[in-house]
Amino acid sequence: MVTTIQIDERTKELLDKLKIYHRETYNELLRRLAKAHQSNSGTEELIETLEILSSPETMREIAEAIEDYESGKGKSLKQFRKELGA
């Protein structure tokens, strides 16, 4: 079942800043935040998320990796294992 909720623009902007990657859905984001809140290490997970989001270099690397994946430049798990000799 899908439900629509209403949030104001400021709340949406805050949620956008908490996304791990630009295509993360609000449903995924809210579930991740809710699970983090329920777990004992929730605070640590949120801190780690904020550290990642505050690192321009890390965010740039994530964006580049997503672009590589979407353009088919990535390697398959089979190729990666072969390179590692596994």
C-alpha cells in the first residue's frame, strides 16, 4: 500500500540533504532513518551519514561511481573476483 504524506519545503530540503545518493527515494531515506533511530547504534549511523555527506571528495567519488555504473563502465562481480584470484 502506498500512502502520500505532505511536508513543507523546508522539511523536504532537510530530507534532501540526508540522502546518501541522489536517487535514494524518500521512502528509502525515511526507512533508513527510522531503523537507525530504533537501533542502539542509530546515532553512530547518523553521524557516519553526516560525515559522508559533509565530504565533497567522498560525494564526488560516489557520484562518479554511480555515473560509471549507469553508463556500463563498471565491472561485474565475476570480473572483479577473477582479478582478485578468488
